[in-house]
Amino acid sequence: MLSGSKEALVELAHYKMPFGKYKDRYLIDIPEYYYTWFRQKGFPKGKLGMMMQQMHEIKINGLEELIYTIKKRNLR
């Protein structure tokens, strides 16, 4: 599910939530429980839903530091 391309990870690191309680927050900064709730109820369709699924996988596997490193280095 998680795309291994550098470009996809950079985009994921800089993507912000476009709606709801966590609007305008980076996906990495949204708590894991939020993604778990969406996993149970259904992720949104399209690109956002795919990115949220990827972020859920990153969080449950303890790989957040990878995304924080990308953000810190300001890779784009």
C-alpha cells in the first residue's frame, strides 16, 4: 500500500488535512486514533483517502520519524 517513491513520501510529508477537526494540520501531526476511526468507518475516496491509509500504516508501524525527517529537511 505504501508507495516507496521519494516523491510520494515527500508529498505525504507535506500534505495537510483539507477538512474537519484537523483541517490545515499536516497528516503526520494528526493522532493515530483519528486514522483508526477512519479505518473502521471508511477512508475518503481518492488521493486523500490513499494518503490517510498510508499515514495510518506509518503510524501503526512506528515509522513517523521518516516523515518528520523529510519535513525537517524541507524536501520538496
